[in-house]
Amino acid sequence: MNDAESPLAWLARRRDKAGNPLVSEAQFAAGERLRRDFTRGQLMPKMGIDWSLGTPAGGRGGRAGGIQELTDSALGARQRVNEALSAVGPDLSGLLVDVCCFLKGLEDVERERGWPARSGKVVLLIALSRLAGHYGYREAATGPDRSRGISHWGADDYRPVIGD
């Protein structure tokens, strides 16, 4: 995929008035992960005919196609896409598919859905935050405070020997 064509990559490169990215790293990573699984799951509609497939022996042309011919990796990717979209919910999943997978621009999505101008960005950020939460992505690493310094494992009277 060409990043120049991705509306999500375009948003990730933009900054707000304070200089912060419009899309956080976690949101961007979540959107890209959804797009990769969507592509691996072969969920993109096919346009035209693939003449390289040939005609099956004894058949009238074409091929069986369908889910029987998908690889385990493609089936796994489809399952991950379905789980992610279910976790986000039906109200936001369509927007994620349009922007992250079909690479539709926000203006096009707003026009198709009859939304006010510039409202798509806000809804997309909410959807990406939910998606990032589903994938377990966080804005910052969290954990116990380790600022107490280095603790050592030697005995209290231990002194290292330097040189012989």
C-alpha cells in the first residue's frame, strides 16, 4: 500500500495547534493493523476477471472460489477483522472499514453519510481509540514505579575485587 493514498497516514502526519499529532501512535498502529488483516483476509472486493486462473478440468469455466480456497492465514485474518469490528461496535465499524481498509477520505465519508463537515475526524478518533483498546495498545507504557534506583543482589558487606 502506498502511504500517500492512506487517509490515516495523512492524518498521522498532521499536527494540531499545540503541535501534537492528530492521530496518536496507538491509534495509527491500530488502524494499520486492521488494514493489514483486512488485506490478508482477502476481504477487498475484486473488480474484473482473473484470466490466469484458467478453466477447471471438465468445467464450464470459472472456479469454485469462496471460503473453501482461503488459506489458514487468510481465515485467521478474517476472524481478527470480525473480532475487532465487533469490539468497536456497529456504529463505528463501518467508518473504520471505509477509512482504514477502503482508503476513503474523510470528506467522502462525511458526504456519503450526510454528516456535517469536519465531524468525521472526531468520530474516527473515537473509533480508533476503541480499536486501539481492543488490540491492547496504550498511549504510554504503564507499570510500577522503578525510579528508586538500582538495587543490588550482593550482601551488605560485599565489595568487588578489582584487578589481581
